[in-house]
Amino acid sequence: MSDKLKQIINKQAEQQDVGLNQSDDIVQLVGFVIGEEEYAVPILTIQEIIKPISWTRVPQTPAYVLGVFNLRGSVIPLIDLRVKFGLGAKNHNDETRFFVLKQDDEVAGFVIDRLTEAIRIKKTDIGPPPDTIASEESMIDGVGKQEGRILTILKVNKLLERDF
């Protein structure tokens, strides 16, 4: 388990100990950075967070699909979120991570620039996506406001949707 993932798990445990008990009013997320923006996905949709491993390129896929990688016998597509979000590719560094998202039977790996932290946010602090992108097709589930920062919460089902 990576040190960053251990820190996230430890912070999560500390927050639970200080009275932020799991309830319907709290949403648990994992934050990560792509480019200069911070995003988040529900913690329960993350199957695994790993340091980058080798992958195999797959021909005739969109540029944001790097290829596939083998994770304990499962072949998983690998998507570069920088490229998918129109930021352009970037060489991996010590902070780069792959996170594997799973929802129902859909699984995919995503390249992120870096992890931030486990986030517990009140549902009342999450607003709808901006009107300019509020649609069923949007990848944005909502916008969270916490401690002076804005967090874009992504729809996991849209991230996992196969359009290749």
C-alpha cells in the first residue's frame, strides 16, 4: 500500500474519531489533481490506487486510452484523464497514480497527476454543476465547497462509460 493511500486511510479514521460519524448527511470522497484542478470521486467506487505500472497500447482507440494493464489477472483499460479533459499528455512522475474505479460490472484504470486526501463533505456543501454543463451527458456530478476550496465531483458512471 502506498504511503499516500495510508495517509488517506489514517485521515479518514481520525475524522471518524472526532465525531464526524458516517451518516446520510456526509459524503466520503477521494480527492485528486489533474492539471491545476482538484476533482473527487466517491471513496466506495475506488477499487485500488497504485503507482504506475506497465501497460500495453491498444490500436485504434482514442488518444486518451493509453491501453490496457494487467492487475492480478484482470485486464483493465487505462485512461489518461489529462488527455480526456483536453490538457495534453504529461510524463509520469513520483506523484502520478493509477486508480481503479469499479461500479457494477464496469472497471477501468485512470491516470491522475496526484492524490490529495480523503474528504468528508456535508451534502449541503455540494451544489449542482454549473448551468452551462448541467446535463445528463456531463461528467460533473456536483461542485463541493470546503475550507475555501472548490472541488469538482465527477460521475463515476460517466467516467466508466465506454465510448471507444
